[in-house]
Amino acid sequence: MSESDSQQRIAVVLPDGSELEVDAGATVEDCAYEIGPGLGSDTIAGKLDGDLVAKEEPVYDGAELEIVTDQSEEYLQVMRHSASHCLAQAVFRHYDDVDLAIGPPTDEGFYYDFDNLEIDEEDLADLEREIEEIVAEDYEIEREEVSIEEAEERLADEPYKLELLEEFADESDTVSFYKQGEWEDLCAGPHVDSTGEIGVVELLEIAGAYWRGDEENPMQTRIYGTAFAEESDLEEFLERKEEAEKRDHRRIGNEMDLFSIQDVTGPGLPLYHPAGKTVLKELEEFVEELNQDAGYDYVETPHVFKTDLWHRSGHYENYADDMFIFDVGDDEFGLKPMNCPGHAAIFQDHSWSYRDLPIRYAENGKVYRKEQRGELSGLSRVWAFTIDDGHLFVRPDQIEAEVEGIMDMITDVLETFDLEYEMALATRPEKSVGSDEIWERAEEQLESVLEKRDLDYDLEEGDGAFYGPKIDFAFEDAIGRSWDGPTVQLDFNMPERFDLDYVGEDNEEHEPVMIHRALYGSYERFFMMLIEHYEGRFPLWLAPEQVRVLPISDDNLGYAHRVANEFDDFRVEVDDRDSTLERKIRAAHDDRVPYQIIVGDNEEEANNISVRDRFEDQEYDVEIDEFRAHLEAEREEKRTEPDFLRD
């Protein structure tokens, strides 16, 4: 630190809101020692304005500082980052001429990407043993700052690292390397102090990944792994992972014949089979009932628009890289990535009075977004998906009431599926349109609704849409995973860009406020979550097949069909295959049918039925009318489990 720097003092803000004065040029670790020597010696990393950084990172005036120790939530992320370096070191010990790419931590572990690496799943055990040796050696993990010129020399044989270095050079004159034993890597950190601090590591799988996620770039080899401080934590994670694999919607979708994504039709373009479309239709009808009760009018917009519309809405300048754009003659068109500009155009086509507002439009609108092929995954990341979209055009004095009404609708949806959820207020992102004044007003309106209802919510700074802030709902599935879903977004920008107006009580033209909302988020992602949440065992109202009638023998086949006719307002099938009852029961169970009706000579003689559910409980001598009445009530109430035998 220079003499001039030492004379200058700056202040950082600590988590309790107090300020800490330190010398200019002080690092995160220096600040920790200023707070106390114990904290200083325990410091692993830091957070500056929410960003995780190395403890050697200099702080700056006004920064919000949080010290990270081995007791912090972020510690696991730091340790996993160090585990990824151990993986790369192990690869270099076992394989020649490998090129390094990137190796970040993830929510569930870490990965490292390599080029020129030929490896099979059975080779992972050898790498794991090598990682264990590296951990046992307890190498000190040393950080070194070097000039860009020196870094170029060190990385002369690493093409991908050199590409990253070019980006770093635009931001700083120096970069950092981390060294452990004989191995080093270009990396910003942070890392634990030594390899011995890494707990237990397990390598999980090998996959292909395009460099920088761009399909135009080379395909690399990605090795996934995870790390935990304790063996028990790893075992718990592996159990959850195994459960998640059992619930994988791609596997269940194939078993239940719900959907397919085929090479011949294109990546990220799901085809819904009859059973899958049945589930989607029920989801659509549920939302349509909510929309009808809330006063929405349904509209429909085409799949493609001239890009003039996207220029006007602001999507072209902010979203063109994610759009499918093509020329027709002298005109440029784009598949719609969102429905909102079409709804704004419909509103614009009319003259409105203040008495007409709010105007509420709804559409199950198909949209298209050009995700990188390497990021496509089943129904969770696709090119074509459908939003249960809604757009409202309201007066400023109607904002709070309409947002509250939307939040009530979203709550109805999540509670219907018995989903726990959390809310977050997402504010202005770096890439956005509109003035500071407009954004501040929009954020204050949403915050006011949340505070007025005394709701718990997180603040997600910079995560808003490019046209306005939003309230996002995240829900938890049966095995504790969190999913992004419903949203309500306030937009003061698109009405201005489309010159939308209404005549106010003062006979002057006024600009409406536009509200965007989705109750599911998208049908595809919500459907995917439901498949995994229920493990394909949908509640009665959603199940593609609700009841299956099982005749004990061919002699009971006629009675089986007569019984099925009594349930003709349900999705019912008769298993008329030449098979034993035990096999028919097993098939219905494997097909995840909520209820089985079993009929044999005794049932036919008594003109009743036996009922079996997916929990393998069974009741005999059931009156047909009694069971039908129960099914009607269970379907109407949208109960989450078959419960005839559990009343």
C-alpha cells in the first residue's frame, strides 16, 4: 500500500448496518481482522455487494461487506470450487494433452470442462482416488496476482484460458492464479486455504457441453461432481439424487406416453401425445375458470409478427439474440418470444374511457425462444412453450387492487396443488428500458402491495424483466426442490412505446399501466414439475386415465363394460386382455391409474363392485352410485390424492 493510500480512509457497510473505516486498498481479510483477530483468522472469502469474492479482494468505499467463514452458507460453494480444481489436477495427472476450459461450483456440486479428453464413466473411480490423494496431501492453495503479459506466457498452450484472459484484460491489468502442489489455474476464486479442508468428493457423471454454451463452438467433455463437509451430507444428497432420477419427467413421460421430443421434428419442440394433452387440457380449463371468474377476455395472437412490432416493444434491442428471425421478401419477421406486444396492439386498436378500465386479456399463447441446444432439457428448457398469459391495462389508481387480485389467483393455483411457495420482489436489471423515475414508481407500487398484505418476501436486485419490476413466486416440490413459476409484472414502459391511452374523467388522454401475469409460468415447465412432484401419479382430476375396470375372467367382460358405462363422464378403460387378475392389477398400478374397479362373479351377482386404489388398499361390496358420487366430489374438489378408501 502506498503512503498516499494509507492516508486515505474509506468505509464499508457491515451486515448489521454499521460502518467500518479502513485504509484505502484494504482487503476483505484486512477488514475481518479490523473487526476481530478471531474473525480474521477464520475468514475464507467475502461478499461485496452480494458478490462472492476472494478474501484477498480489495474493498471499496460504500461497499456492503459480509465475511465468509466455514460457518457461512457460502462456504460449501467455496469448498466445491476448490474441489473442481482438484478434479482438474487429477485429470492432468492421468491424461496428456488435455485443454482446460472452466470449472465453477454449482448449486449441487461442481463441474469442469475439458477438451481433448477421452474418458468413460468407469474411469471416474480412478479420478476419485486421485482426488482423495490430493486432499490427503493437504496442499496449500496459494493465490498469486500476475500481469496480463505473464499470464499469457503461462497460458500459451491453453487456448480456452487465453480466450478468457482477453476478457479479463478489459477489466484489469492483473489476473489471479491459484496453485496447489504442482498444478495451477487461472481463476478469480475464492478457494479454501488448502486441499485438506475439502471434505468428501464424489464424481457423478460425464456429459458433453459446448464451449461457452454456444453450439457453434467445440463440444467439450464435462465431468460433474459434488463435495460435502461430511460423509452423512453426501449420503443424504445421493439419496435425494436417486429419488430425483426416479421422478425424472423424461423417463415417466415416456413410460406414460405423455410427450416426446424427436430429432426429426427438432430439438426443444415437444410433441404432446393424447395422454399428455389430456393433462394439459385439464390445466388449461382450470386456469380458464379462474380467468372467467376474474373478468378476463380471451384473445388470440399469431405465432409470428413483423419485427417492426418487436422494435416498437423493445424486444428487438433487448431480446433479438434469443429470437428466431427470418426474412419473407423485403420484410423481416420473428417468431414471438412473448405475447405482450400482441395484446398491446389489440388494446391500441380501440378507444377507451376511464370507465372501461381495467381491461384484462388472457391467452394460452405459444412462444418461441432460441435457447442454446446444449441447454435444452426435456420440458424444462425448450424452444417452443405455452404461457398461460394475462395482460391488464389499468388506471394508476387500480394497480394495487389488480395486483392483489392476481396474487389471489396465483395463491389459488399453488394451494390447489398443495405447493409451498416463497415470493420475491425483482428490481431493475442492468439491461432495461425506461427512465429511472418510471422504474422507481413501479418498484414502489409492488413493494406497497407486499407490505400492505404483510407478506414475507425476498429482494432480488437486478432480476426484473427488461420492461419492469415483478413479483415472482417460487414453489417447492415433493422432494424439496425449488421451481420458478407464477409471476406478476408491472410495466410503465410498453404503454408509452405503443402510445396507449384512455380518456380520463377530465376528458384528457392518459396513459394506462400494463400488468403482465402468468399463473403457472409456462405449461411446459409446470407440467414437468407436476410429473416429477407426483411421480406421474396425478390426482384424479388430472390423471389421463382415471379409472380402469378389471374383469376377473372373460365371463365378466360384459358386466365390466356395463360398469364402465356407469362412469362414462370419467376417463375410464376396461382391461379386456387375456391375462390374470394379478397381472391386470400390476399393470394398472404401473400405469399409475388412481382407481381400479374389480368385477367378478360375486360383484356381477350383487350388482356392485370392488374398488382398489393406487396405495393397494381394496374395499369389497361397494355400491356403484356411492363410488360415482365420491369420484365426482374428488374431481370437483381437486383433491391431491385418491381418497375413497381413506375417508
